[in-house]
Amino acid sequence: MATEQHEWSGWRTAAEQALYGMGGFFRSAEGPAGHFRTSVHASPLYAQAVARLLERVDEALGRPAELALVDLGAGRGELLTGVLALAPGLPHGLGRRLRAYAVERAERPAGLDGRIAWLDAPPEGCVGLLFANEWLDNVPVDVAETDADGVPRRVEVDLTAGDGTERLGAPVAGEDAEWLARWWPLAGAEPGLRGEIGHPRDAAWARAVRSLRAGLAVAVDYAHERAARPPFGTLTGFRAGREVRPVPDGSCDLTAHVAMDACAAAAGPGSGLMTQAEALRALGLDARRPPLTLATTDPVGYVRALSAAGEAAELTDPAGLGAFTWLLHPVGPACAALRHL
């Protein structure tokens, strides 16, 4: 009888190939929007809020001749498309001075606005706003789990089974062990506790921040901090709008929440952290229902305002999108105050 062959891999390597390799999830023609809904897809109000933030960055920088908006993890360019639609109404000629950059590893979508430059890495030396919406959660990381003796071991996934079968591999060592000890302590913990080893995300975020010459870098994502790490980790999959078991075969998104405090530290001092609800309210989103009197004086305006209030409520819902964390990192002294919006 033939012996069944298995190929085991750590989750970082497996997810890298499943998400970004040939035929990977993010390289499909459909794109991620067919499988999950981000704030960008939820409402055009999100693009409006980013445009307001862009105005603040522009003002803080003294309205330079060119102002960059770099969308890191741009999907199919939806956010930049939304902001560019607002460009004619932006103050002080900002729409004419704006330079839009989409950073994405997939191919450029057909029919995308010609004003959007499509890149596979952030442009170096830009002045402006770098915005990474739900990008860090898709930077692959390895997973550790404590064994019966409380030793953190690397979790390996079977690449041949096609069902996400896992086993415990070698003890975590080196840089991985150092990161866990500082940011997600597991050594000596009860068996079965998990942590996601986040130093690849720290490095990716630090590189992104360094690509700006001056301005503001913002990361928005599912996140947690050291005092409240999830005990069993957060690695999961999404397919066709439903949460599914993570399987590294390219058929689903593979995502894990972000240790945002570690990312902030990696980029250096001066960052600010706030919830999405706090950030969007500071940028002018209002989820209050319009007064009923408007229904009498301006029925169409009332319906429009009611719809906008509903969309704003979804974006700021503390039990949903509003619970996302915004990490704001000013680059240079001009934008220092913007870390608190």
C-alpha cells in the first residue's frame, strides 16, 4: 500500500503563497471585494473622510506643489477612485496638486482611472498621506501554540490535505521567540494557547513609514494590544462573505488581527492610536438621524440624509467597523499634531 505523502509548512510561508503566489487569492480577477466588505466598500463616506484627512495633511505641510495619496493594499483601487471623484471640490487647488498611487501586488484593473499610478511597492520620498486600510492583517505571519509542557511551538499546516490540518512543529526560537517574549508572552502558559508572531508586520509597517519624506502614515485594521491579546489567536479565512476555516489553497482570504502596538513601536516614537469610530467622528462623520421636520420641507433631502446617517452608523459601530484601530504616524514635525486628529 502506498504511503500518503504530506507537505508541512509554517503559516507564514503557506499564506504568502496562497494569497500572493500564482493563482493566489489576491491575484484573482474577482479580487477581495467579492469575498469580504471593507469600510471602503461599505460607503462613499469613507472616501470622504480620507479626503478630509488629506486636506488636513495638505494644510499642515503648507500646501506643497504636489501632494501624494498612497493607498497601500489598494485592492482594485476603490478608495483612490472615490477620493479622485471628490478632487474637483477639494480646497486650495488640492485636486490639481494631488498624485494618487495604488500599491498592490495584483495586476492593474482594466478601466482604472488613468490618474492612478499602479505600483507593487510604495514610492520613495513622497510628501503626503500614506493610507493602509486592512493591509497589515494580510501580511502573513507564523503561528505559535503552547504544547503540553507550556513550550511555544510553531504551528505547521498540511499543504496536501486541502482542509487546513495542523500539527505542532519545532519550538519557536530566535527572532520569533524574542518577539513573542516582548509582545505576546506564551512561555510557560497552559497548553493550547496561541499567538501570531507579528515581526514581519512590524518590519513592513516601518518600511512603509520610511517611504514618506514628510506627511502622515495611517494603518487601519482589526487589532489588539499587549494587555488584551486573544488567547487562542485570530487566524481565520473568508470566502464569499462568510468566515471559514483557514485553508492555504488560494480559495479564501487568510487574515489575522494585528498587534498594532508592536507595529507602532517598530516605526518609532510619535504614533497615536484610536478607534475608527473616534477617527471618523473627528473627520466629520455624523451618524445622527436628520430631524423629522426635514421630511416635510425637503423629502428627498431627508431620505438622502437618513441614508447617509445609516452608512455613518455602520462605519462607526463600536461592535463592527467602528472597533477597528487607526494607527497614525506623523513623519516630520509639520504633521505631529495629526496623530490625535
